[in-house]
Amino acid sequence: MKRKLNNSNHITTKHAFYALLIGTSMIMLWRGIWGLLDFYLFPDNRPVSYMISITIGLIILYSSGSLVKKLT
């Protein structure tokens, strides 16, 4: 019985480690993309840069939602 408890604890620890690793990686990716967009996408006109970023993001979200509906 004790062996099963330790094994499930090990799996939980492993999953927590992977979640932390993946979460950190996603934040670093987001930060890098954000920095590049600030630097290259209309760097002298922030309101236009923000509006284009929002538009691109909405198009990607809408497209991925449509793709998910087609796949299911």
C-alpha cells in the first residue's frame, strides 16, 4: 500500500514540474513575441500598433475556433 502512495505522489510531483516548465516556457514565448511586436509593428505609433495587434489576435482566435468546429 505504501508503494502505491509514493508512486502516485511521484506522478503528481512530475506533473507539477511539467506544468511549471510548460507555463514558464509559454510566458517566455509570449514575452518575446510581445517585445518583437513593440519593436517592429508601428513602433512610433502605439495606438495603431495596439489596434493592429488586437485585430490580428481576433482573426487568429476566430480562425482557430472555426477550425476546431470543423475538426469536431
